[in-house]
Amino acid sequence: MYIFAAQLTIMRVTPKKRLGQHFLTDETIAEQIARTLSPNDKNILEIGPGMGVLTKYLIQDQSLNIKVVEIDHESVEYLQHHFPQLGENLIEGDFLTLDLSRLFQSSFTVIGNFPYNISSQILFKVLENKDNIPSLVGMFQKEVAERIASKPGNKHYGILSVLLQAFYDIDYLFTVNETVFSPPPKVKSAVIRMQRNPEKELHCDELLFKTVVKTAFNQRRKTLRNSLRSINFEKGFLNDPIFNLRPEQLSVSDFEKLVRNVQKIM
Ligand code: SAH
């Protein structure tokens, strides 16, 4: 009886809401995500492998150098049992606190059906390590994927779009239904691909850029003149017609230009 119970725990991981666990049950979608990797993607870091539905397809390609990071001990035990070949490349830990500088000898691709409760934090960590992460492929909630991929003028265009598109070209690949997960999430999902653009750095001060973008979108219905009032510009400067616009009307390069002008008067 005891042996039977022990085997059962290895057969399936109990989903934990606090870890954003929604396991993908559709093999075709897992395979499709794995196939979006390009031949340049050699070092791969999978975030949150869970029961390894995606990992299984990744390790089929012997030329890939794969590491996976999983926070859930029960999932780690499951993976050790079902994918013993992962060995030391299976890291038990939190991606958000993981030291990425020592993982691989060179740059690496991030992949995953990501834990949705920490989507933005994952993306901000990727941005912090952008020069080491030439691409990212994976699944987010549909709404987050839309926010990442949207262009100016779109209602989903916001902080994530501007900050990520400054450094990455984004492709919204396909939408995924709730029904292919166990347990099903409340929202639809979507797979995106991000590829680092050639911009080494912004054409303006990066910190000020982030402040301006965040301040502007925090009151997205207001014109820039009203939302950026807190930054205390001289009155004359605010006469520039750009301040009549709302943040969703500005492209990445418009924001850069605005910040360059702000720098001049500061
Ligand atoms: N990729 C699997 C599981 C998706 S659910 C599948 O498609 O079925 C999200 C996974 O991320 C879970 O396994 C969860 O335990 C893991 N996870 C959640 N927070 C994490 C973190 N901070 N670091 C690493 N893994 C995390």
C-alpha cells in the first residue's frame, strides 16, 4: 500500500495555485513551442518545467544545452524520476533570485510555459539581462502577451510594450485556449517570441526613460502635460505640442526623443 502511494505522488504533481501551476496537457502545443526555437538558440533556460511537457521536446535535440529551473520541490522530484538525464541541469530554485551570470558560458535563450503570477517580474529580469538573452519564447496570459506585443495606438500598448520593444522585436505567435491546461486557468493564453534588436542602448538616459514611461502610463487617459506634471518641468517646456498627446500615441523613439529633450533642460 505504501509503495503504491509513493508511486502515485511521482505519477502526477498536485497543482499549487500560489505557484501559478497550470500544466499544459496538449502535446502538440508543447511541440509547437519547442519548434519555435531557431538554430541559433543553443543554450536554453526553461523556467518552470513542471512535469516536463515542454522539456521532453527540448531534450530530444541533442545539440541543445538545456538547463531548467523549477521552484516546486514536488515537480523537481517528478522531473528527477522521469528525466534523469537532466542531472545537474535541473536546478531547484526561484528564477527571480537565480544568478544568471554563471549559468552558461555565453548568452542563452529563455523558454517556458511561464508561471503567470510572476510574468512581469520574469520580463523585467530578462530586460535586466538583455545583453545575455538574445531571445525568449513562451506562453503568457493572453492579456500580457498582447501588452508585450502591442503597437502605439492599441489599447493594450503600455509600460511593458515600450520597455520591451526598446530592446526586443516581438512576434505574437498564437492564442491558446484555457481547456488545454490542467487545471484550466481563468483566461486564455498566448505564445510569443522576443528577439533582441541591434540597439545596444537607448538614445537617451535609460533611468529617466523608465521613469517617464511609467509615470505617463500610470495615468494613461491623461495628456503627457498632466501626467508628467510631477516631474516639475519649466512651464515653457510644457508648451511643446508633444505634451498634448497621450502616452499610447508615442512610439519608443518618440519617448526617447522626449527624454532627450528633458535631459537638455535638466
Ligand atoms: N511548463 C509546465 C508548467 C507550467 S506551470 C507546463 O507547461 O505544464 C508554471 C510552472 O512554473 C510550475 O511548475 C511552477 O512550479 C513553476 N514556478 C512558479 N514560480 C516559479 C519561480 N519563481 N521559479 C521557477 N519556477 C517557478
